[in-house]
Amino acid sequence: GAGVSQTPSNKVTEKGKYVELRCDPISGHTALYWYRQSLGQGPEFLIYFQGTGAADDSGLPNDRFFAVRPEGSVSTLKIQRTERGDSAVYLCASSPIAGGSNEQFFGPGTRLTVL
Amino acid sequence: GENVEQHPSTLSVQEGDSAVIKCTYSDSASNYFPWYKQELGKRPQLIIDIRSNVGEKKDQRIAVTLNKTAKHFSLHITETQPEDSAVYFCAATVGYSTLTFGKGTMLLVSP
């Protein structure tokens, strides 16, 4: 079946602009996670959804970052007033939860470059 | 919150040798420990995982050991092959919560 997909694969924007990054999880997966990965580092947690609600958003760095999952499937990560320090690969992952599975399946990521 | 330390940061081995990567974690409540392999420009992919109720798990050339008392876990790869070259990440979590990752180990297997 189809895995986790993310669009766009690459996004170049100018400092101060607004961007939206989209994640399509594996069908039926209840949990959805956003991570940010900087060069040479491991993924860092941003926000975690169970269904439509954010179960944990403590990883969002500041109020410029916001994410939604209105129908419990597709999620959008929104970044306002982008800064050069926001440049990174944004990874999305989903997990079935049902049946006790913890495994998180990652998407290919969106590489965001803020000029 | 959870803190995961991973060593070494780089590891070079000859084809056929074994490779060992070690991680420690801080939160004694953590109960799920996956290992991910990430090739350059690709997504992280799960290669093996272990839960806190077992001490060791093996899948062909890959094994993971867990010491709950010492709060450390290790990845063992035997008979390494050039295609094992990648960055490996350990992670820890409680239940279905978010993963806390180590900083990664770049493994280079030379033919």
C-alpha cells in the first residue's frame, strides 16, 4: 500500500513569508507526528496528533508554528514569518496505534530553505 | 523530558566485520526503543525495535539488546556489507508518544 507522503518535496521561500507543508499519512493510521531534522542531527519532535486533536504540541518552537489535522487524516504544518533558522527537513510520520503497534512510518520529508 | 545519547558519531568497519552502536536514555518510564536507518536524502526506516519487557531481539544480521537497569540499549550488526552504510538513529519513547532520537551514527562499511 501507499506509504506516508509529503508535499512539496522542496520549498524555497524568503524570510518573512508564510509556508504550508502537507502530510498524507497511511490510511487508517490514528497517530500523526511532525519532526524537524537539521543537517547532521536526529529528528526533533514538533507536534503529535491523535485523531483530530493535538495530543502534544510541546515541541513547537514558538507561536509562528501551527499544525492542523481537521478530519483526522491529512495534516498541514504552517509556519508564519519564516526565519533563516527555520531551514531544515520537516518529516511527518504516522502510526496505527490499533493493535498496540508503536511503529512510526516516516514520509520522505519536505526540505525547507529560507533565504 | 527524555534525553537520548548515542555513540559513536561515526564508525568505520571493513566488510564482514561487526558494528556496535550504543545509546543511553534518561527516562526510566520509556518502554519502546526503535532503531532507524537513514540513507542520504531518504526517509528514516525502521530496522528493528525492542520493548522494555524483553532484553534482546534478533533479526538475521541485526540484533538489539536492552539493559533497563543501566538505561542503555545497543544495536549489533554482524557480517557488515557495503549496503549497510548509512546513518543509524536510536530512539526512545513511552507508549505511543513522540520519539526522542539520538544524534545518529554514520556507519561506513568499506569493501
